[in-house]
Amino acid sequence: MKTEPIHIRPGLSLYKQPITSKGGSPYWYARVRMKIEGRNLHAKSTSTTDEAAARRFAEAFYTECFVAAKFGHLGGPCSSTDHRRRFDVVADEWLTQKELLAGKDKRRLRGWDDARKLIVAPNGLGAFFKRKDIANITTDDVRQYLCFAAAGSKQGQLATTTQRNHLSTLNAILKFGAERRLIEAAPPMPRLRLKDNPRPYFNDIEIRELCLCAGFLKRGAAAKGDERLAAQWTEVEDFVTFMLATFLRAGEWKELRQKHCYPVDGANPYLEVSVPNGKTHPRRVVSMPEALPVWGRIIARNGDDPERLLFLQQYQNRETAKEHMDDLFKALLREADLEFDSFGNKRTLYSLRHTALMNRLIHGQNIDIFMLAKNAGTSVDQLERFYLSHADPAMKVANLHSSKPQPVFQFIEPPEDPRGSIQIEASLSEPHSDPTVS
């Protein structure tokens, strides 16, 4: 099927070659009308089916032709191969492909957006490598880039995890170039010494103070006749208990609706929570019993409607809801004087998840750490490195001192052998004979 050409500017257009039995191509072609070395028409494949990417390629090709017309050559340093190896071109194509592969997956789209920000930032990859040929990027260039990125940051330095994100994005772009056979292989990335930075948690006394403070703020607002503020602190009070009982991450609550929760009766009642926006994949969570009363209060407060959001339902934009809950939680921390732990580490909404997991370690009996990790949507390695990194042997002295009951051994007499006993008695009754006496 023939595609109508797209006119970008005078002398520059895009077109497609119709696919027939004799050939053709699904890619866009850039066409430039300009007199260069006796020829007036010049065309080149953009190697992409994406119109936006093809337009950018066409503009770059037009620039090449303009330079060639002015200086009298086409195909030298500004050749197609060299143009395609430019860092800005390769990075742009990589981003386009990453966005297409993400589709409507919110988690993958967030990954694409994070990578885009690293590339277009004033101290990012695009600002440093610009139009550099990716074939000439060395490990030393990468080290210089990290210094450049750190110098341009607000703090003047980059955290190790941030450096790792920069290197991961750069490595992915260069590997993309290798897959396109623009370079043989990506250069080795500098090795970083990673240091885990687990978030602080709340001990039992601090959790009690936090919940008491929320109740105090609720009653104070109600006494002043501020029903809106009282309702807000009521919701925060339930929110804190719900998060501690369900092990959710700081952003996993915002999409929860009533239809995602199902109370389960039995010897060990719990609330089954289906998390639609889990960090790695959707999952089911078995809550602690404390989630059930919160669930009952939510139903009583908001009505029984499967499509109703659990918290801050008045905010249709759930990112706004998340930011507002974060602000409310920070205000609660300030009122309770619990913003920092005893080591000066700042607490955040994420501290509730760490606290929930630490509570299971401290107060649980014979906890299966694998099932705990699965229920929380993480791994045993992550539990040990981050969530349970604050564990102290003093927290479970009784468990440390415990020992298995020792088996008691009893002596059991062997059964008597009648024949053996007769022979023994007979031998004893026989007279002793002296061999020296004849």
C-alpha cells in the first residue's frame, strides 16, 4: 500500500517504499532535494517505522546534506554510519524503543520516564556525551561523566545508588548500539562500592505514641468543630494501622479499592488484599488481624461500594493523593516528635513497611522468612539487607537462649536366654579339676 509523503520543509520530506513481491520496506525514508556533486535528489533509510524518530533522522540528514553542499562532499565524517553512531541519536532511538515496549504498563513507563530524565537533565548523559561517537566512549570517559554529573547536582555529589542508575542507563544505551551493530561491544562500566542504606523503623513504644498522637489530633479537631480536619486525622489513624498490618510499600496503597479486599474468617482471621500495582507484579497479601477492624471502619465510613478507593477517595489523581498522605504523615511525625530515630535518620512513610516486617521478626514465633518475604512482595536477600537489617540479638534473647529438649536415655536389660543361663549354671556346678593332678 502506497503511503503519502510527509513534507517537513521545502526540500525535505519522508516517504515509504511500497512493499511488493519485488521488494519494499516498512521503514520511513528521508528525501532531500539539494544540489550536491551534480545530483539534486538524495534519499536515505531512517531504519525506523516511528514517524517522530524518522522526522528527527530526516532533520539530521538534511543538515548533513547542507554541510556537504557547502564544503563539497557527502559521505565523509558526516556519513550515515557516523550519524547513526552519535550518542544523541542512539539514546533517542533507545528511548523510543523503550517507550514502545512499555506499552501501557505503568511500572515500565515509570522506568522509561526515569531514564529519559537522566538523559535530558542539565548534568545528564545527553549534556555530557552530546554528539560523541559511541564507538569512542571508553571506561575513562564514563568516570569523567560521573564527576560531571556529581558536579552539576544540587548536593555536589551523587549517592551510590544514583551513580548506579546513571551507569545502568548508559550501559543499556551502549548495548543497544551493539545490538544494532554500530559498535562491537559496550565498554566495561566502572565498579561501584555499594552501601546499603536501610530506612529507620519504629519500636513498639514509638508506634503506640504515633497512634495516640493521631487520635489526639482527631479529637482536638473535633472539639474545635473542624469536621473536615477531624475526618482527615481519623483516616490517617486507620491508614497507619492498615499499613502496619499489610506490609505494603509506600505507593502500593493508592490504587486499592474495596473490591481488592476480602475478609477471611477462621481460626486465624485475616484480610486478603490483592495489590494491583505491586512493584514487581500484582500479588495477594495476607494481613495481620489488626487490618480487619480498619476494614470495618472504612466500610462504615464510606459505604459498601466495590469501586470506592480505600483512602483519600476525594482525590481522583492518585499521585496527588499519595503526596497529600505523605504530607499528613510528616505532620503526624512532627506532632509526635518522631521525625528522626535515635541515630538521627529521618523517618518516612516507608518506615511503616520496615516496622511491619521487623515486628514479625521480633514478635513472631517460628516465622518462615521465605513466606514472609513472599507475602511482602520482596526476597529473602532484600529482607536481610534492608528490612531486617536493624535486627539485634537482644530483641529475642529467649529465642537465642532456647535449646531443644535433651533425650533421656534409659538402661534396658537384655532379655534372658534360658539355654544360656542353664549352661552357665551347669558350668558353675561342675567341680574344678586341677590339670597337674593325675
